[in-house]
Amino acid sequence: GYESASGGAWAYPLKILNFHEIVNDDLDGVPILVSYCPLCRSGIVYDRRLDGMLLTFGNTSALFESDLVMFDRETNSFWWQTAGEAIVGTLTGNRLRTLPAITSTWSQWKELHPRTLILSRDTGFSRPYERDPFSDYADSVNSKRFPFPVSEASQDDRLSPADEVLGVVIDGESVAYPLRLLGSAAINDTVAGTRVVVFSIADGPSGSAFRPESGGSQLTFRFDGRSFLDKETGSEWNLSGQAVSGPLKGEKLEPLPSRYTFWFAYVAAFPDTELFAP
């Protein structure tokens, strides 16, 4: 799901994205690209603006590192989805700006955003949106039975290939947070000298990243078995980074751009990434 700066919320069901993978949208004046590759379980939202151009994306039906390759209709450049980088064409070497987003269960998202809008199944295409053809796919990937070629870089044994990670990149430095290993937890960390907090939920698994400060004050977080709490005021926070009770109720943390993907896809795109060790 995607939440705008003004608080609007939009959900994009994976059972629809399994078949279409790309949504060009314009939400509260921000032209966004919702991208998802079911082979990588990679849900990533990008800004479609690049150096004064407004790009519109389609699916090439090609793969790179067993990952979706997109194209922009303006220059016909090809883009590697997880990296957000143009790899063929006149825009080669350019990267799209990643936007904050959360890949979560529907029940989690609806609880966070009761008034959310949701992408309709009335897409104009006849597809079996009620089923998930990739429900057992992770088991195959974890056995290293990749359906399409991957390089040695993607086969990094620090994690199982289909372990879900939340990747945070700041000033060129990348850290991958292994959500399934973390379970439900609050991770206080530093990336490229910037303090970050990652909220992880075992159900899903789901995760989100934020700058841990409010009103100019630095915060430190923990998970008490039920919710996220800051140690400074004892306020309770949700997965969207909003304080829902306590002295800071109503305050919101600044979300950080992140990528939710299988490990093999993330480490292929960011081979020098640090892996957070629980």
C-alpha cells in the first residue's frame, strides 16, 4: 500500500499485481509507479518523474536476474525492477526515486487505514484474481530451483533465497533487514550515519522504515509483544509510523523509502548490501 503526505491511502492487491505487475498512477499530485514481480515478491513504489520527464511504464515480458524488466514509453529504455535502474537504452544508468510504501496483509492495511481506497478487480481483463498461482513458489526458490537464470551474485548464502527482506538505501549505503528472522520487533539502527527504525511484524511478514524522531526529539523503540513503544514517552505506534496512544498520540514518523523483496533479488540488485544480523 501507499500513503500520501496528506494521509490518503491506496491498496494494490498482490492477487491483481500477480497478473499485471505494473500500475501507473497519480496520487495526490505525485505520479507513481507501483511495481511488483511475483517471481521476486518485490513490491516497490517509484516516482515516475526523472530529470523533468514524466515516464509511463509497461512490461517488456523479459526478465533479468529472474526479475521483471519494465520499459518506459517515452524513450523505450528498459528498467530492472528491484534496482529501479535503466539497463538498456538512452536512460541507461539512471535510477528512479524510491518512495515509502508498505507490503502487508490486507487485514493489517485495513486496520491502519480504514478509509483506504483499493485497486478494483474491474481491470478490463479476464483473470482469476481470486487465486494465487505463486502460493508455493517460495519453497521452489529456497531449494534453488529458479525458473529463470540468475547470476552468482543472487545466490548469497547469508539468507535463504526466498527470505523476505526490507531494503533501505541511504546515500548509496544499503542495509537489508530479514523480516522473517526478525519476527515482530523494533530495530534501532544507523544507515550511512542516519538513524533509522524498522518496524517488523511476523504476520506477512511485513515491515516499514522511519526516521526515529518526533518534534525534534530522538526516539528509541521496542516491541512489547503487542505493539511498538518509544522508550522516551511510552507512546504506542503502529506499522505506519503513527502514534496511536500516549503523550505523542497523533504524531507521525517520517517514512523512509524501502524495498520489500526476496533476498535473492535484493542482493542481486545491491551486491554490496549489509545484512542486519538479529
